[in-house]
Amino acid sequence: MLTAVSRGVPLLLIPQLPDHAAHAAGAVGSGAAELVPWELADAARLREDASRLLTSEKHRKAAGELADEINAQPSPAALVDRLAEIICVA
């Protein structure tokens, strides 16, 4: 999910587990994603929703904004030295 979002790709999500639902809620809240309930996820619905989502200017714009926000964050590698300092001080 983060790879797609970091590239500005709108997402069509089908959460199945509690942690999926929590992550999906954030993506939907940003406007970069939509949900399809598992019980409604048939081939026709997924094809139609994915096509609409990928051509929606609103969703593409929101996904691009979310990508900018994610890509502005430091990488985990850039944080290692600072985390080591914090752990060693504690």
C-alpha cells in the first residue's frame, strides 16, 4: 500500500483484517483511495471501480498530494543514527 501511495497511485482497497481496515481508513480519509467490502468484491465491481478510480482527477490529485507528504519524510535509514542516540541516552 505504501509503495503505491508513495508513487501517487490511487488505491482500491479490500480490507480483510482489522489492521487492513485501520490503514485503509487513513487512505480513504486522504481521498487517495476507496474501499470495496469483501462481500461485494466481484470481478465486474472491481473492474468498474478500478477504472473509475484511476481516471478520477480528484483521486489522482489526492494520491499525488499524499505521495508528496510521504516522500518529504526522512527515510528509515536517515533516522538510524538519531534513534541510536536516543536509545543509548535512555
